[in-house]
Amino acid sequence: MGEVTIVGGGFSAYLAKLLLGERVTILCGTDFINLGPNQIQRRRVFEVNKLFGKKSYSATKLKPSIKKLKLHDRLINGGNSNIWGGVIDASDLPRPIIEALNKSGVTLQPLSFKKTGSISSKSQFAQLLDSSGRILDVSKYFQGRTNHFLESFFMDGDRIGLRIVQTGDHALRKTIYTKQLIICTGVVQTIDLLYRSGFINEGDKLTLCEFGHQISITPTFHLEKFKITGNKAIVRFDIVRAICHFLGIQKKLWLSNLTRYIPIYVDQIFLKGRSKYMLQVINGNLIDLPSDLNLDSLLSPAYGSSIHYCNLEINAINANQYLQSIGAGLIGIGMAFVDQKEPGPISNDIIQDAVRKLSPDHI
């Protein structure tokens, strides 16, 4: 029996591994093809891929029946870090975690057109870069591991039983045990894992929160002047870097240096208003309900489009408290388990939450 097991292969799992070291067991990666017998099927509506990014699939037991809300599920090592912009608010990060990131080859590069092809209205915003100068893709930290999919878990006294599927040409199923389970899956997989495990049931209501978000094309010769009202945050990309981000190219190309002759920029605007999205499980379907939408969110291209929805509640109970009610050995890291305080990147919220939860006093 392992002392600590991490499930997930994205940024949150990377942080957990970074903080806990090599004394953990990691369950990551999957192949959706062999999950059909367990009623876990591919869900194209949850899939988000970019032309030059690593292709990922979604597989859930819950059947999505969502009309207005855009949710994402990337069952691939690296998760969203395969396609994200890697932007982080570096202002309040604990020094030990910055040193740990640096030791693993990750630097925090302040935003600038010269270095990252982007600037921000917030001077503390930076970009997470790996040792080659590319935007951090954490998948390389999980290379060489056997593909394991956590089908479900159950409580067995003071230990946690994990029903896992080793995917590949022949799916192998087995049950292992652990004392602590660190759930580092994305929002969709977290919901589905709890449903598959019998801890989310028919009729249960779920909520998520998200700051408003929109994209704006900005022609200007005043590169570092922003129209700011209220508590907004803006990340401005040169046109080449914006196209690269859209296509899934996770580095600044030399062509960005020519954009000073093209005074057109793309602003990613994080709005001050926050909305609450509501879902419910009905007859094995995950459906969206009429939600509490802030006016700012109505300006967003699609609800959920920022991929920063967070603060999962289950029947009005915070997801962290909900896990604790199931068993003391359960800890959640990631967007589902943080309540973002300010519009902008959410990676810093996840880091601070992980540092607090995975301190020696908790593990």
C-alpha cells in the first residue's frame, strides 16, 4: 500500500509531485478506447485541441447535455499545459516554491514583447518557461510512466481503495490501496470521478464560478497604454504571438520581432464581474441550469471560455469540505478546489493552495 497517491498528469499533479518529491505513486495518462465496457465513453463536446498542440480526448461516464456552458476535459499527460499561455501572477508566490520551480528548470519570465511576445496591465504577471525557453508543458515530467486511469475509489477504514485500469492493447484492472489520495484531475474529470465512485448521485446540483473574459483586437501605436476600468486585467499579445497561441505553438517565434511594424494587437481581457454556473446530474446526464450570470460575463465569447472556472460546490458544499466528509485522506488540488480572488491567471491560486495543503502539517 502506498502512503500517498497522486491522480492526474497536468499542472496540479506536477505541483504535487514537486512539493512531495519521489515518495508518491502517480496515476496518470489514459487511453479512452478501452474504457467502453465501464460505460466511460468519448465525449467530443468536452474536447479542446489546437492545430499544432498535442491532441487529447475526453472520456466520462456522465453524458454531457450542456447548451450554454463550455467545459473542457483533456485526458493527456500535461493536461491544459499542452495548450495554455503559461501566464502567472508572480506577486505573492512563496519563495520556496519559486526556488523549487527554478530547480526543476522552470523560470518566471516577466512579460515583455521582446521575451514573451506579450505585455500586461499588471506588472507582476509573468510567463512560466522551461529550460528551452518554451511555455511550460508539464507532460515531460510524467514521461515513461505506465498509463493508468483511476476508474473509481472507495473508503476502506483508514485507507482508500483505488480501482484502476492500466490502458493499452489489453486493459488490465486491479485494486490498490493508499493512505492519502491527492486528486489533481481537471474539473470535468473530478466531477466524473466522484460520480463513478458513488459520491455524486442522481439529482445532485453542482456550481462553478468564473470571472468574465473576452478577446479584443486592438489597433494602437501606444503599446503599453491600456483602457482600464475597475479591477480588470489585460494581457496584450503581438499579432504573431496571438496566432501562435491560437494554433498551439508554445514559444515566441522570431517573426514576433517584426510586429512593431504592424500596430495591431490582441488583448485578452479578464473582467471584474464573476458569474456562477449551475449544473445537475439527471438520469446519468450532466445538464446546465439557468445560472447567475454577471453582466461582464455576457461579453464573454462563451461561458467557460477562459478555462478558469473554479470553486466547485456540490449541493452547496465546497469541494474541499465535500472531500473531507468522504474521508480525511482525500485532498484536492486544481481549479475545482480553489476560489479565485482576482481576474486573470489562475495558476498562482493553484500554487498557493497546493503549498498550503501539501505542507508537512497536512501530509
